[in-house]
Amino acid sequence: MEKSPPAMSEAWEGDSSSQGSNSSQVVSFYDTTTMQPLQLDASWLPIYEESEDAVDFILAFVSSLDKDTHKFTFLKSTYVVCKTALKRGLTRGLDLFCQTCEVVENIKDLLDKEPRDRLSSKIRYLAMITIEELSLVENVLEGKTKILLSACFSSVLLLPSEREMPHQNTALYIKTLKAMDTMLRTVVLSFPASSVSKELQDIFEMLLEYTRFEREAVRERAMGRIAVLTNLLSNYSTLKPSVNFGRDSSGPVHPEDISFPAMGRLVGRLILFRYSGEQTSYTAFHALFSLAEFLYKSRPRDGSDVFSWEAVTTSSLCYLSIIDCTQAFGRYLHSSERTDVVLEAIEAMKDPSILNKDVPCSILDVVMEDTDFWVTDVPKTVKCIFENLLYATTEAGCVKVESLFLLMTTQYPSAVVISLCEMALQGDSTLQELCDTLSSKPDILDKFLAEFATLHRNQWCNPPREGTRASHRASSLGQVDLEELGEEPNVWSNQGNPDVMTAFLMLEVLLGLSERMEMGKKIEAFLPSMMKILEVGSEDEKLKIIEVFRNVLSQLKKSKASSIAVALVGKILPLFDSVRLIALSWLEQSLLPESVRLRELSLWLLRDLVRSVARRDEKKMRKQVQSALIPLLFRVNDQVPSVAKASREALFAAAELLKWKQLKHLLQKERMWELAECLIKKRRSRVEKFMYQSLPYLRDPQSPVRLAAVRFIGCATRHMRDQDMETQAHILTALQPLERDKDISISSLAAHTGLLLRAPRVQRRSWVILHTLCCWCR
């Protein structure tokens, strides 16, 4: 029968009463219960002869449905098997056995089920010493260390504070913490050389999360474990690894070989706690001291730094100010790590675990003295600022973060704006939060909008670089699919200027800002680029700009909106008919949804522009509106009801501006068939110009619009005094395809109009009555 080694007696001492078993019962326990071993032949294991009963108990436990009753003995058995195998060199095959029996997963489950509100048994303690032994057996914890340590931390660190525990449990609590610390050291020293950095990264990340808990006891315990690990790091070069497996092929691990991304976060967090004035301050000081020693040994340095680091790594560290301490560590951190220190300081402004908000303010003072040195990742820093700014718990902290942002906007204006645009593209809620933050911070908003306007103007008003516009058009034919652009779209060209993705990002943000805040005061800065987009942008881009204009116009006083309206009308007119189509032939065309929306909103915008003109600009606006009469007349016949309605409203606004009572009357009475005759009689001098304006509508994909165009040409022909042969030929050429139109009303009317045009002028009068009937009685 296997006997427990003498060194194990302390582990089991005093537990027989609480668990209903003791070390002598391991050998035969499963025989006296309903547990049966897993049907697996383990006799091939070298350790089986030495610990047959313990191995069989593990097999029985993993197949049992009543694991709670036997968990204590399971941990004992696992400990016995590993300890004995390691002592006698019988570990071959033990990793396969543990994997088959899911030993690691079972220990994790036991820890997860332990109550968080009390410490009433040695299960946690036994789990720690068992995990320590498991880590010394090659391959057993490979790939499973993180989930197992996560269960350990959750089970122990979240316990009530020591003063809240019953007095009789205090000794067990201290013993459990010591076992955890010993286990952590052993686990880290057992890592193969190739995985030390990654495993340490996982462990520090988990512990750092616990330092953010509101309960001080949790933070203090987490900081204590960090201190244990940093002390281990500072002495790493002088310590023997717990095992030799994995080290032969990759060589020994030197301090300079250990590098993990959490270093910057770790330094920042330790500085925050070191000067916080709470219980964790003392523990953080020792952890910071050890980390300073590790960095001194592992990071390259020149002779000029020796003195400063010797000062930091001695007892004088306790006399350093926050500023001096931050600067000293900054010299030995990599660029990304320095940025992480900045992020920790920003996040601390809203972190309830950081009681003294003067500490992060002092760190940011250091950062703002040399932003080029500390802020090496602008997008990450900007995102952190906007995620935390509204939630800063002190006015001083809020002001300090704002100051940092304003300084960054001054030094890295384009990078800041593009970073904000990228954030906005993450979703509607993010854009809403961004706009809310900007709205609540006038200084930040002014800086942002000024640079935003400059970047926007550079993107659209400068000659495009080769290839940029083409690729930009491709990305603007509707809603951009970020997955098609890759996980991290590159919005910067090789020259450091905003590129392909930038326009879409900025338009999204500009639209969001116009919906959620008053932008009237800043709109002039954006006008050049917005006008340019209306000329050369895609439909999707034009649509966004129209929506921006509609939003902004509602915020402006008439005196300010008027001049913008006059300049904008000419840009809007081409949008009524500049659309994309799905078509097999021009007679079978239909509009895409984006085109319908663009047409409708441009008509509504025209109405708003006409109504917003001030008296001083009415003459200029009337001249512009004359060019819109024909497009509006034909769009009244649009098959899309919303477009037809928008066109009627815009035409009515034009009639009001032109003081044209008859046109207003016809629109109010919905006598649409009389509009063309009214227009021609009122503007006889412009009939020929109207005629040429109407010709493109003969090719419109909508039959009601084509029909209206044919009617209008027939009416115009009757009212034209002179018509040269060239004009006549041009009109006949345009009408000829419609004589074969699939709509019989169009084809017959086009034929009649062609005959009228071909007839000698003397004979035309005899056609007038017939043509009038064809035009208006169909």
C-alpha cells in the first residue's frame, strides 16, 4: 500500500473531520463507495506500481456523479501521484493520463464551485499545492495554465477581507495565500523558455483586472501577487528553473529575453497605487522596486543612465516624487509601453479604485511636457480619452484630460481627426457618444472642427493622387463593408496624408455632427469641400452632403443661410437627373434605391434653399430658379410618389419666389396638365431654351416623364415664332426613337409631333387643334 511521504503530512493534517477522509483512506476509498474506476488500463504507467490506489481513485473520481463528496480525496490522490512520480523519476506517460482524466478541468471545476463569501475548508489550499506539483510534470499544464490560474485567482482573491473572516479561519487564509504564492513561483519557473513571456503576459493581465475592483481587499491581494511575480522577475537570472524540460532545446531564459505587452500597463498601475495613500501603497512600492531592478537588468542602457537607475533601485525610491518616478521608468520603457502608462493615467480618472486623482494628473503633466516621447499611438490614446472623458470623477481630472487632447490636436491634428472618424465608424452608439462628448466640450469641438474642415478640404479640393479617386469611387458606391476592407483599414497614404477610406469616415462623422449639434457657426469652413463633393462625389457621398446641408440650414438664421442658398442652388440642379440605373436597354431602365433617395432629397433641399433666401439675394436666386423650372415640371410626373411630391413643393416655392400667382394656383388645385402651357405663355422669350432643356427627358426611364416631355415639345413648337432647320432636325432626331416606344400613348404622340414639325409652316396652323387634343386630352 502506498504511504504518503513524510513531507505531505502537514497538507492533510486536521482535515479528516471536515472531509470525512484522511490520508490512510486514499488506498481503499473507492472500494467502499459507489465509485467505479474509468474503464481505462493505467497499469502501463510507470507510477502505477508505486501509487496504484491513488491512480485508481482518480479514475473512479472522474467517472463519478457525486464529485462533491470525494473532491478532497481526489486532490490528495493527484498530489500523491505527481509528488511520487517526480521524486522517483516515474513521470513518463503521466501527462497523457492527466489529459485523459481531465485532471486540470476537474480541479478548475472544484475551485469554481467553492463559495466566494467564506473560507471554510482546505480545498483551495490543496488545489494550490496540487497545481504546483502538476506544473512540474512535463506537458500537463501546456495550454491550460491560464484557465487554471484564472480559477485560482477568482476563488481566492474575491474572498471577504481578512477582518471579515471568522478568527478560526485566519490561519487557513494565510496558509492558502502562501501556497498560492509558492505555486505561482513554481509555475512561472517551470515555463519553457519559448513561452515565458506569453504566459507572464496572461498572468499579469488577469491580476491587473483584479486591481480595478472596488473592494480594497481584492485590490490588495492582487497587488500582493503582482509583487510576488515582480520579485521573481528581478531575481530571475539567479534562480534555477523548477524543471529542465523545454530548456535544453531553447536554452536558458535571461532577463533580456523576457518581454510582455502588459509591462507598460503594469508600470502605470503600480505608480498609481504607489502614491495612492491606501493600504496597497506599501505593496505597490515593493512591486515597483522589483520591477525597477528587472528593467535595469533587462533593458539596454548607456553610461549616462547608470546613476539615475542606481538611485531608483535603492531605498531612495521611496523619496521620489510622482513626476520623478514616472520619468525614471519612462527612460527604460519601449514606445508602446510608454503609451500604455498614459492610458492607465487617463482611465484612472474614472476608476474608483484610484482614490487620489492627483496621481494620474501628475503623470499626465509629465506626458504633456514631452508628448512625442510618451504618446506614440495617437489612435489608441484618442480612443481612451473619449471613452473616459465624460466619466471623470473630478473636475481637475476632466480638465487635465481635456488639456492633453487639445495639445494632441495641436501637435497631431490629422491623426486625431482621423482617429475620431475611425471611432465613429464603429457604430451608431459610438458616434452618438462621440458627438455628445464634443458637444459638451466647446474648446475641443472648436479644435476638432477646424482641423476637420482643413482635412476635408484637402481631401476633396486638391487634385487627386493617381489611383486614389478610382479606388475611392469603388468604396463609395453605397454602404462600405468594413470586412471587405480588412480588419484594420489603412486610411493613410504613403505620404502621410488621408487616403481612400478617409472621405467615407469624415462624411459619416460630418453627418452625425450635423444631426446632433449646432454647426452653423462652422459651416463656412466646410463649404468648399461640400460643394466639390456635389460635383464629383458618388451618389452615396452626395446624399450625405445633402442631408448635412438640410440639417445645418435649419440651424442658421436667414441672413446667414441666404448667401449659402444662392451658391448651392446651381450645384443641386444636376442631382435631379444624375442617377444610376439598372437596365437592359434605355426603355427598360429602373432607378436604384440610392438614386431615388438622392433625387427626392435634392428636391426637398431646393425647396428649403428657395425659402431661406433673404431679400437682398432674391434677384440672384430668381435667376438661378429659372433654370430649375423645366426639371421641376417634369419631376412632378415622377412615378415615385415621394419624388413627385417633393417636386411639387419645390415648384411651389419657386412660384412664390417668382411671384407667379397662376402657377401657384394650378399647383394648389393639382391641375398638373396645365403647368406646361402656363410656363410657356409666361416665359415666351425662353421657349427655345426650354425646348432644349426638355430634350434629355425624352430618354427618361419613366414613361410618364417621357410623355410629359413629348407634350411639352409639341406645345413649345406651336409657340416658337421661328425655327431653323438645324433646330427642327435636332428635335426630330430626339423624337424618332419614341415613335417605337412600348407605351402606345407616347409612340402615337411622338409621331403626331414629328408630323407637325415636318409640315410646312403655312400648314401647321391646321394641325394645332388636332395636336392640342393629342397633347392634353390623353
